[in-house]
Amino acid sequence: MSDEQQSQPQGPVNVPGMSDDSMIKLGDNEYRFGDLSDQAKQIVAALRNSEQQILNTRNQLGLMDVGRRALAAQLRVAIENPESLQQAQQS
């Protein structure tokens, strides 16, 4: 963050799903979200965003894997029994 950004007053950090009473576990220690500095709260927000993006990407990869397997099955039919694939496409 630049000096200019750090010196500008910022409003309260809002992290969806987190209240001031929410607890953050870091290693063996727990911290109350409301007691964290604004910078720490922003890092929590970035971490939660990162975790959500990882989850979304894993879901997308799962869907792509299903599609890849379907294409592999179509390829197998196209190679081993091209007549049936042609009939299925004409239906």
C-alpha cells in the first residue's frame, strides 16, 4: 500500500460473515475479530476471498473433468464404433 493510501482515512472494514464477536483462530491462538487492526481485518477479508476463489476454481475443475471424461467417451465411440456415433448425431 502506498503512503498516500495509508494516510487516507478508511471506513470500518466489513467482512461478510464476520461480526466483531467472531473469533479468528491462528495456530493455537484465538482472536476476537473486533479487536483486530483495520489492516489485519483487511487481510482476513483477502484471505476469505482467496479461499472462496479456490473453492470456485475447484468446482470449475470438477465440471471440466466431467466434460473431459464425456469427450473421451465420445472419442472412444467415434473410434471403436463410428456408425453408432453417426446415428446418434443424426437423431
